[in-house]
Amino acid sequence: AMAAGVPVLTSAAGPGLARAPDAALLVDPYDVEALADGRARLCLDGALRARLVARGVAAAAALPWTATAEGTREAYLRAVA
């Protein structure tokens, strides 16, 4: 989504935070109200949306698909082990 210029709402725990803490709107994934509020903020706050899009495009460019593929492969290998 970031590479496509879409603002991202993601979990404040786990990979969302590690990938791009300043390029996405982070919320508690177990808090329904926080998720709804985050979605509303993305819809209503044009400045926030523009800032996240710009930062997201830059973050996505810094992480090539080969790195993503290798990280996914390593995660699967750890899960199987």
C-alpha cells in the first residue's frame, strides 16, 4: 500500500511498528474504538493523509521486494522449526 501511495493504518505491535513507525498510523489492534478512530482520521485529516503517503512512499522505496521476500522466507522457516 505504501509503495502505491496509500496511507496505512496498522498495528502498533509487531511488524507495523518495525517497518515504518513514522510512515503509518499505528493503533492498538485489539481496540475496536482505536481502529475506528484511526480509519476516521485517515478519511478526514488531509494533512495526516498527505504526510503518511509521502513517508510511506519513501519507506517502501527503502525496502526492496527482495528484502521483503527474504524476510517472509525466514519467518516461515522459523515457524516450521
